[in-house]
Amino acid sequence: MHDIKYAFVSLISTLEFRDVIDVAVLAYIIYILLKLIRETRAGQLVKGILLLVAGYFASSFLQLKNAVAPIIFTPSGILTFLR
């Protein structure tokens, strides 16, 4: 517990105003992008891409060689896996 407190205090002591502005600007840009994606059909596309990326990393982590399969998103919303 003492190490965590020491690490936090040392992090805060090295924090500069420029760092705070940098984080705030980056957070605002991410907020605007998420708001833009959520209000358009691009949100569905981003969800699909994130699903594919998550599947890729999961198969890499589990060392699965043939786990990546093409996915077709049907209009009814059901995922169809091809072999």
C-alpha cells in the first residue's frame, strides 16, 4: 500500500499544467468522435470492426491458428460464421 501511495505522490509531483491541458484536449477530441459515431450509421461499422479486432486478439492470446472466420452481418442482426 505504501508503494502505491508513493507512486501516486511522485506522479502528481511531476505533473505539469501542460500535461493537464494535453489530457483535456485529447479527452474532448475522443468525446466529439464518439458523439459523431454514435449519431450515425458509422457506429454499427465501428462495433463490427471492434468485434473483429477483439476476436483476432483473443485467438492470438489463446494461440488458436484456425479460429479467424469470416463473419457476415445479416440484416436481421444475426451473425453468420462461414467455414
